[in-house]
Amino acid sequence: MASKYLYPYWGSESEPIGQFITNAISNGFDGIEIHIPNDQVFEDELYKVLLHTRERHPDFILVVQQVTGIAKETPTEYLWNVLKQLGELRRFQPNFINSHTGKDHYSFEDNCHIIAAIEDFSRTAHIPVYHEIHRGRFTFHSATTLKYLKVFPNLKLVGDLSHWCVVSESLLEDQEDIIKQVIPHIHHIHARVGTTQTAQVNHPFAPEWANELGIFVTWWQRIVDYHSSKPMTITPEFGPFPYMPQTPVEQLPLANQKELNLKMKAYLQHHLKPHVCNVLSY
């Protein structure tokens, strides 16, 4: 089945939310992914715009992010803040929530307690919650993530493998067995190309990054193939500074972030094949 593409709000915060959603639809995206600012005026406007958008586009996809800022807090305090934010996100009736879950320096037991509470919220609220592979979260490291998957075998992940590349300073060439085990859990893709030293190349279609682009597209194809019975949602997620490299002093971005996301959607629509593969080969 053909994949569904979402446009990221990250990098477009200066745009009125109505114009942002209109632009996303006019550029051929099936929906948006957004970290909603803690601003009541913005939230009310987003709610109104979504009502209007869903009337005109019933299949419009909304993904909201649960992300907490850096704070010195106990696991209990952190979980309270997360559950409060998740409760507030219910209002927008998202297709699913992308959760930045736990912290890399919390204990395994504390992160398990946090995951269990979020999974309970998901069941009660009838809203799927996917946990993003990301530095700083319980998913920051490939091998340690497997330990959590053994405790929570039905856990669903957002696949952003660029973070594992940075953490391991590799393109995961020696972690094939881990990738095989993780692919069944990835239900949403963040399509950003990283390197061994950074989570985002300056331009994924520059010839010097052809090797990295090929590796990431191969991973994404394998994920799409495994879940071929349903459309995979994909967010091209090239971000602004500090993800986007920039020149010194003048601080000019080395590429246009919005254009990269448009080009990545077009590239993947052409290169990702929706055919069914034999998942046992993985």
C-alpha cells in the first residue's frame, strides 16, 4: 500500500497554523506532525483549523508530539508532567501520538514504569502512542532498546535511526541483528538522513552523501515492506538549526530546510516501492 506523507511543523513556527496546514495540503502531504506550543491562543486556533480541515479532508492525518523540556526532575515528577501533557493532547483527536519517552539516565526500572503508564494511557484514551527512537530517551541506544522490547513486546516505535548512528558513531553496519529485531516495532518513519557524527546531513541529495542516503532508504524500504498490509506514515524531518548546519558568523543555513522536506517526499514517492516482501527474509 502507498505510504502517507506528513509535513513537520518543526521549522514553520512563524507561520499561522491555518496557512501552514493549507500549505501542507497544497504540497501533496496527507497530514502534519506537530509539537503543539504551550500557548492557549495557539491551541484554540489549531482546534478550530482542524475542525475545518477535517470537514474538507476527512482523511487528513494528525500526529502530535509529546515532548518535555530538559528539567531536573525525579522520574515521578517527569511522569506526572508527561501524563498531564498526554491528557491535554486528547482534545485534538490525533491519529496517534509520537512520544519522546523517558530519559537516558533514568534506571531501567524507572523507564519501564514510565512506559507502562503511557501504554495504560493509550489503552484508556483509545489513542495509539508510538515511542520515538531519539537521543536522551529510553530508546537512545540500540541494544538497550531491545531490553525494553522484551518487557513490552507490543511496543510501537517511531523510526529515526539517525540518532543511533550518532550514538554508535557508525552507520550500524555491525548491528544488523538489532535492526532486524526493531523493524517489526517501527510504525512511523522520520525520514531524515544522518551520519556517524550528526543526525542530519546538510543536503541529502548532495553526491558526497549518496552512501548515507542509500543506507537510510534501504532501512525505510525494509520497514515499509514489513508493514505492507497497511500504509506507512512518513514524516520527512529535516529540521532548522541546530540540526541544519550553518555558516559561521553570518549563521546562514547551508540548505533550505523546507525545500529538503518537499524533495524528500518526492524522492521517496518515486523510490520507495509499496510491494509486499517476504518478511521472513528479515
